[in-house]
Amino acid sequence: MASDAEMKAAFDRLEQLLEFPVDFPLKVMGRRVDDFAQQVSDLVRSHVPGFDPATIELRPSSQGNWLSLTLTVHIESRVQLEMLYRELGAHPLVRVVL
């Protein structure tokens, strides 16, 4: 995961490009285990209560070892987006958040 300074700089740039509230696309990748999508969905819903897990797009890797989740979340503020991104990145099953 990026350092705090790198994260701050990235969110500073992002904040200049976005107007909140915004529907923001996220891609979350991790090992393909039974409850990966559910755990990600639960974490997202803790930050974005109106998030509908039925909208998640699932794509397994060609070898089937990894799972990519594409989701769009309605974000009200930079703080909300930053907290969600940090928690997703720190989750033990998540390898990449884009």
C-alpha cells in the first residue's frame, strides 16, 4: 500500500478532478475465495449504506485464482472516499484497489 504522503497527494489530485457527490467506480482485486465478494460488499456498505451489492460485477482471472470486483459507489465527500479506499486496501483478502 502507498505511504500516507503518497495517498494524501493522490487524494489531493483526485479532489481537484471530482465534484462531490459523485458516483465513483472502484475495482477491487483479491484471491478467489468463497466469501471475498461478500466481505468487500459488507465493508463498502459500512461506508456507503445505500450501496447495492447486486450491482457488483465479478470477473475471475484466466487461471481462476483471482477475482476482480467492479463496483460503483455514491460518494458524498473526499473523506468518505479516502476512508473507504484505505479500509479496502488494508483488508487481508484485498490485493489491489483501483
